Amino acid sequence: MKKIFYILIPILILSCKTDAELAMERGIRLYDWNKLDEALNEFSKVKYLLDYDKNPSMENIELLAQAYFNLGITYAKMELYPQAEQEILQAISLLPNKEYRDVLNLVQAKMVKPPQQ
């Protein structure tokens, strides 16, 4: 019995997710369900939980960048392009990667495109 206990404890400890990770997962699920306002709240919660970390780990920086990016794509889906651009720029400032830049280019293209009649 003790052997099982000693095996399960490390597994349980390693499998525990932080509040920020859980909020990110809820936000993604809400986005998939097209509950965009609720998704924005969850992604913003991730920002709130991680923004003020004095010594962030690389894992937290990546999660924070993903929160900004997810906020950006959610705003873009809502056709709020200036807000989308601002959030994606924040993501790029934390973690400059090609995916973020590609989506930023798409958002910026939507901003300059005249509305269709």
C-alpha cells in the first residue's frame, strides 16, 4: 500500500495545473463553443494571474503570450480589429514567433480593407 502511495503522490503533484492554465483551458473551450465574451474573461484572467509575476519562468511567459494571442484572435472573430491588433502585438513582444506575426498581418489587412456593401 505504501508503494502505491509513493508512486501516486508525484504523479498527482506533477499533474496539478495552475489557476492560469485552467483559465486558459476554459477560455479555449468557450471560444470553441462560440461563447466569445466568456472566453475573453478567461483569457483576461490568465493575463491578470501572470502579468505581475516578478520572476516569470519561460513556461509562464509562453502561457502569458498565448493568453494575449488568444485574446487577439477572439477580438478578431468579434471583428474588433484594433483590440485584436493590440493584444497580438503584446503577444509578439513577449514571444516573437511566426504564427503570431502571420495572424497580426491578417488582422491588419482586415483593418485597412474597406467595408463591403
